[in-house]
Amino acid sequence: MARPMDEIRWQDLEIGAAVSEHGSSSEYKTGTWRSLRPVVDKDQCIRCGVCWLYCPDVAIKQSEDGYFEADLEYCKGCGICARECPVGCISVVIEEF
Amino acid sequence: MDKFSVFSARLVEKGEYFTSGHRACQGCAEALAVRLVMKALGRNTIVAMATGCMEIVSSPLPTTAWEVPWIHVAFENASAVISGCESGMKAMMRKGKLPPKKINFVAMGGDGATADIGMGQLSGALERGHDMIYVCYDNEAYMNTGIQRSSSTPWGASTTTSPAGKVSKGQYTQKKDMPKIAIAHNIPYVATACPSFPFDLMDKVEKAAAIEGPAYLHILSVCPTGWRIPSEEAIKYGRLAVNTCVFPLYEYEHGEYSLTYRPHPILPVREYIEGQGRFRHLGSEDIDSIQERTRMEYEKLVKLSEED
Amino acid sequence: MAKERKGIEVSLAIAEAVGQADCDLISAYPITPQTHIVEHLSEMVADAHLDAEFVPVESEHSAMSVCCGAAAVGARTFTSTSSQGLALMAEIFFIASAMRLPVVMALANRSLSAPLSIWNDHSDTMMVRDGGWIHVFVENGQEAYDHVFWAFRVAEDPAVRLPVALNIDGFIMTHMIEPVDFEDDELIKRYIPEFRMEKPLHPDNPVSMGCFAMPEIYSEAQMTRERALVDSYATCVKAWEEWAAVTGRQYHPVETYRADDAEYCIVTMGSLGETAMAAVDELREQGEKVGVIKIRLWRPFPFDDLYRAAAGKHTLIVLDRAISFGGPGGPVALELRSALCNSPQAPVVVNYVAGLASRDVTVEDFKAIILGGKAKSAEGDVAGFTFYGLRG
Ligand SMILES: Cc1ncc(C[n+]2csc(CCOP(=O)(O)OP(=O)(O)O)c2C)c(N)n1
Ligand code: SF4
Ligand code: SF4
Ligand code: SF4
Ligand SMILES: [Mg+2]
């Protein structure tokens, strides 16, 4: 787990300020940026994965039952998935945290 | 490869090598392009990246969005840095200092990094024939520093250093044709792509990776922030760029051109131009002149691909 | 190669040393007076005398960038440049040390434009003084040869991992044919073991290098550089001791000549040391209590060695071969003044700038500088610097 930036002492940095904890950006939850939230209507969803493929934030996950849903920890609410869903089964609602 | 089943999107590589938590703007199709390129390349890849949006959004200390080895040195030198990685490893493997392994050596940069400040270094790397891929993410301006024009900004686009004004229509030069410059180096593979056409894009990346020697990919990457469009329309505008022939999808492989996608019907450029804030100041005649130029350029390309 | 003494151009001796060091990658761009080094290296690669990749880049900026990429994957890496080439690669010079990439560079010192001049002084290296590299200066062909190995030994030491600039006076040294004692390959192999980088770029263990820093963390990153460079001193000295143990040739961060009882010392860096020693010999015969202090290790700056060498001296007369325009004098004098200003009984520092663009500094000139410095010190005329031998 990477420490918060302002708690890091110089001795904690790796040589050359490299970062060997790959993929550690996932500790930063971009979901807090969101003002809109995508909501899937599972009754219409054909489980095609198009929304997943187009999400710039890798914020759509496939669940056990094969449906694709936004991971709200990372979803920034751009609306691309809703726009690109071939059956139009994703609606966008105003986020209330 | 672990793949989803049935639908074509679900056939795509599941692994992610450019992960969540990156700080790109909402709806950034440049981030999507990086994600798709990395999916096609897979784990055995080393990336050297130029300074720019994708570098900044993916690497604020002490974290990284990268799941593959990644290095950023400066703005103009990703192609030289990857040359060093490739040649250094080649020497060490030959000398038995490293076990042999097939690795994709990939340099990435924005249009500014590629067509402007890093042009000499890219030319050097292509000419030397390293086994590498160079990927240009073209969002048609210097976005990281606040939407300044580059030589890849199209005519008529208003940017912070080519603003539209009383006596200005925005960018007064035509977009530099980077893929043709790459082709002039007689390298084995050059292609254009756009994340709005993800399968075409990933096919081209896989091809570039399989080919020995240098390959150049030029990826139109819609930037909602700089183009002043709603974030949900990033994919739509990429599609429009292709379907209006403003940005044709083609390949150049071992000396032969081929269009990998022919729009039917070809949409009027008006549909692409209108709705983008950066072109808002343009009048009907301006759009007509863009239309005319687009038609001519596309015809040239069709001819080239038919000759072959 | 077996142990033997050869008469050889110093540039070629440096290239042969890089070969003996079993370097993996060389990338460089032609510029006088460095060119013979890389020409010879490319010949060695072409003749399979050295198994390495020679990457013939289109600029020095690229040369340093290629070296960074190669060092990042764990390759042993060498480049060489001068003057304008260094100025062009300066951006990446600073980054190489920040990223702790142990590139070794032979810097054939040459004056900076304008006016364009291909001749020797230290204005190029002084430009990158604050670039976070280890800087060493050598005085003759043997020292240049020896220090190629020392540079790799120190740069790649896991406790150091910093790039090293080997400063060699252009032409005055690079183009001279000198006798050089070559060491045998086995000895070299023992002195510089294979470079094993901790966490290189490799798909088996993905690491991100060159991440960006917000203000909250930038200072911490800079502190790691500062400490690495300061702490590298111990390895620099240890590597000289190890070299002395196997070759009998001993080097020190600061070296002196007839300085023990001297009241006035001339301070030099690089190849002029030998001329300074000859001048001191002659002045000694005239009864002057003079000596020479030579600074070999420029970064990390060897404060304690300087204090020891300067202790009890009345005046240090510093010969600078570069100017800090509009500043307090030449860069070496500036360094000494600031290093000594708080030490008890600090000697007076008088500063001469001479030998720009290979303008001759003869034994007679050195005598004039030393005696002139002594007179200035007596008169209290010690501020700023004097341009020695300037017309008008
Ligand atoms: C030598 C140098 N000049 C200027 C900059 C400032 N700079 C950083 S990124 C950038 C623009 C990047 O534009 P582009 O390559 O198109 O990438 P984008 O951010 O649009 O993805 C500029 C001008 C720099 N970092 N280094
Ligand atoms: S794009 Fe629409 S139909 Fe396809 S999986 Fe996503 S929500 Fe379901
Ligand atoms: S709204 Fe945007 S970020 Fe959120 S899941 Fe959909 S495509 Fe991804
Ligand atoms: S400015 Fe544009 S390219 Fe940069 S992160 Fe934002 S949307 Fe992406
Ligand atoms: Mg750009």
C-alpha cells in the first residue's frame, strides 16, 4: 500500500524515485470526481461488453452472472458507456454521495 | 489469453496493463487509446513515454497506473530512450547477461512530442531500424500544458496559441501528415487508428508487435477537454472523424497501402466540425474548404491503396 | 588484453578501457575533441573486439537518452561528448542522475560557444556542475585510462548508482600520445564485477521510472539525490584504494605537491597540474614557499580533504578555466571561498582566470600568476578575479 504523499519521508522513496508497486494508482479512487452515475437496466442488457471496452477508466467490471456494471470506486461519470451501449440500456443519473 | 465469450467485445483480452485510478479527464479517449494499445501488447512489454497528458495522469508519485515496466525521461526523447532499452537488452541477451525473451519495446508520445519536439529523435530511431513500436496519440494540440497548438492541430482549430479572433480563424496551417513522414523512412509497418474502432486498433497493434523492425502507429485520440465537446461524445467524434474521411484508417505494410475501413456512406465533414467548440467560430465557407481538402486527401489515399 | 605499457593516443586508451570494461552499449555523436574516443569504439565493435551495441544517434540529446534507456534495463553504458554536445544533452544530464542511472561519460572538456571554439577549457563542465553527477578530473593518459574503470566501479556500486563524468582536457590530453600501462582483463574483471542492477526495467518485475512529483514530494526526491551524491564520497575513495592495491597507482580526492610547508599554493584542476608543478619547482629554487593543490574529485566536493590541504596556508591562488559571468569569479574560486569562509584561519583566496580555449599557460605564466597572487594578497586586492594575459 503506497503511503499518502505528504507522509512520505525522503528515506521512504525508492532509488531514483522509482515505483515498484505496479498498478498502485488504483489506490486513488477517481469515483469521487463523479457528478453523474451510469445505471444499467439488466432486463435489457445483452451482456455484449461494449460498455466495458470503451470505458477509459477501466471502471466497468463483469459480475459472476455475466452482467457488466460500473465500478463506482473509479467511474468518473463520463457517460461514454451510456452513449455507446448498443441497446441503450444504461441511463445516467445525478450522483448524490 | 483470458477472454470473454460470445460477443466480439467480449473476445478482447481481459488483462489491463494501464489501470484504474489514473487522473485523465472524464471521457478521455487518449486514455482509452492507451488502455487498448496495452491490451493488445500484453505483459511482455516495456514502455518509454514522453512527457504529456498520459505521462502525468498515470504517474503521480508514489503511485503508477502501469502494470508493465514503464519509463519516462523527458518530452522529446521517448524514441531514443526505447532505442536504448532495446539495444541494451539486445546486447545483454547476446552476451548471456540476460536470459532471452521476446519483449515489445514501445515508445509513446502525444502529437507535440511526436510531430514537433521529438521529430528528430523519432526519425533517428526509425532510421536506425530498432525493433520497436512508436505510438503517437494525436489529440491535435499540447493538451497537458493547456491546449496550445501543435503542427498536428488541424486548420481552423482554435487553441490557446492559435486563438480565433477578429483577424484569425484559429490554426492557420494544415495538419502535418505524420504517418507519411514515418512512411518516408521505409519502415516495415505504419498505420493509423482510432479507439472508436477498437478492434481495428488492436489488430494493428498486434501486427506492429509481430513485425520485426520499427513500426509507427498514429492514433487519433479525442480530447473532450481540448476539443470542447461533452465527455460522453469522445467515441462519437472519433467515429465521425473516420466516417467523414477527416481521419482515414489505413495501413502501410512492406511498401503497400491499404484502407482498413471504407466509410459507407462518407458523411459530410460538417457533422464532424459542428458541435466541437474548437471549430465554433468557423463559417460555412470555411467548412466547405475543409470538406474540399478532406475529399482530395482521401482520394489520394484511395488511389495509393488501389495502386497496390 | 595482457598487462603491458603502450604508447597510445589518450582517446584510444580511453576507448580500449571501455572495451576492457566489457561495456554493453555505447551511444554518442561526433564532436571535436571527443570524436576519436567514439570512432575507436565503433571500430572495436565493428571488428568484434568489443561485443556491444554501438547506437549512432542523431544528436547528443539522443545519445544521453539512449544511455538512460540502456542503463534502465541494466546495461553497462558509456557515452562521450564535449562543449556544445554537452549543452544540448544538458536536459537529460540532470535527469540521468535524478533517475540514478549509472551512465559513464568521458567529457573531453572544451570551451562553449560563442564565439565558436573547439579548444580546451572548463566552461562546458562547469555548466553542469549542479547536475547531480560525480565529476572527476584527470591529468594525463594513465589517469584517464585508470579512471574509466574507476568510473564504472563507482557508478554501478549499489550504494552509489549515479552517473560519472570523467573530465579530460580536450586536445591537451585527448590528442596526445602518451605511455600508458594497460592492465590485464582478469584484473579489470575483478575490479568491476558485472553490473547487477536492482530493479531494472523488465517484464518479470514491472517498475515505473521517472514518475512525476507534486510539491508535497519533490523536495524529498531531491534529498535522495543530494544524499546519494554526498554519500558516494566513501565509495570514490574506497575504489581508489582498491585500484592502488592491485595496480600500485594511488589517487586522492585532493592531491598536493610540495604543499606541506608552503605558504602560497596554486590550485588547479585537470591537465595544467603538471605545468603548475614545474613552476613551483622553479619558484622553490628561488626560495619561495609555494606548492600545488590539485582537485581531482569535483563532485561530491571533498570538503575535508580541502581543509586538510589548505590548513596553515597564507593564500590560495586559484586558476579557473571558466567564468561565472557577472558573478564573484571563476567557479573553482567561488567554491573554495565558500568552503573556506567559516574555517578558522581561512587562507586568502585570489582568483585568476586563464587558459580559456587552450590559450597557453606556460611555466613562466604560472610563475607570474603565483607571484602576482602573492602580491595581490599582500595588497589586500583579493576580490573578484583577474583575467590573466588579457590584451587591452
Ligand atoms: C523541453 C520541454 N519543453 C516543453 C515542455 C512542456 N510540455 C510538457 S507536455 C507538453 C505538451 C504535450 O503535448 P502532446 O505531446 O501533444 O501531448 P498531450 O499532452 O496533448 O497528450 C509541453 C509543451 C517540456 N516538458 N519539456
Ligand atoms: S453495452 Fe449495454 S448491453 Fe452491452 S453489456 Fe454494457 S450495458 Fe449491457
Ligand atoms: S461513465 Fe465513463 S467512467 Fe463511468 S463506467 Fe461509464 S464509461 Fe466508465
Ligand atoms: S486534457 Fe484531453 S488528453 Fe489530456 S487528460 Fe484531459 S481529456 Fe485526456
Ligand atoms: Mg497532444
